[in-house]
Amino acid sequence: MDRLPKKSQATYIGYDEESDEVELRLYNRKQKNEFLKFCEEHPDLCRQSDDDGFGGLWFLTTKDCIVIKPRVPESEKTKQRRRENLKNNLNKLQPDSV
């Protein structure tokens, strides 16, 4: 199978306000795998509609299954605090060595 150049591997999310259906074209491997798994678990909500032959998969799902919203990236300070909390919680879960 041929691949498109990275620049041409665009994620596409298409819908109109009248229809309840959303069409997605994905090239990102992680996203494709997530949607393939979602299709298996919820065939009534999502289905793969096409494979473009260049690494892209097309999916059809409902608007209820998609969330699009802006997100502010976490600061380094917040990331570090999360790491510290995770380490502390993991240490609490591990039994003491004898």
C-alpha cells in the first residue's frame, strides 16, 4: 500500500447542522486504532465506511460520539505536580520491602 506524504495526511471531520451523522477521515495510527476498537464495541454508533488505500480510514458516527473543544495545554509546573502526586500514590500502593 502506498502512503501519502505527511503533509497530505489531513484529519477530516465533516458534518452539517441538519444531519446527526459525522464523517471522519483519519491517518493517525492511534486515532484509527481507537475508532476501530470503538466500532467493534459499539457497531450501532460507529462504522468504518472506507479505506482510501493510502493509509487513511473513513468512519461514520453520530454527533453525540464526538467532542470538539479547545484545550489550554498544562504548564510545566502542573505537569511536575501531577508526576509527583503519581509517584507518591504509587509508593503508597507498594508494600514495604522486608
